[in-house]
Amino acid sequence: MFEELDTVELVAPLPEANVKVGRQGAVVMVYGNHEAYEVEFYNADWEWTPDMDVPYPAVLATVTPDRVRLVQRHRASAITTRR
């Protein structure tokens, strides 16, 4: 399961959003009991470039857990607080 701000990589294409396998993004929302995730996919440089066909540097897409893999856990999700 992924948490908000985790970095994930697409393992199955999203042709409807024009996002190819290997594109990385950040989880921005977790739906339900981790049934789906809203992921913001950036270009390879994580920034907007003039050759992109969209004015915003990212593509927002809803994906199921089987379409992405974890690249890096967001640091805050991995830290536990001692009391």
C-alpha cells in the first residue's frame, strides 16, 4: 500500500492520460481503503518543458495499486513518533 507523497512508478501504461510505463509521480490522494490513488506524474526532469503538450508540468491520474510500484517512501510516512 502507498501513502500520500510516496513516489511511485507506472508499470502499466495509461493511454487515456498519455502516460507511459516508467513515468514516476507522487501519490497525492488515497481513495477508500487503498483501492485507488490519485498520482501526479511529472516528466523525466520533474519540471515543465516547452515541448510538452500540456501547459502544466504534470498529469493527474487515478490508478489502481496494480498499475504502480513504490520507488521511494515519503520520509514522514516512514518515521514513527516516540512517546
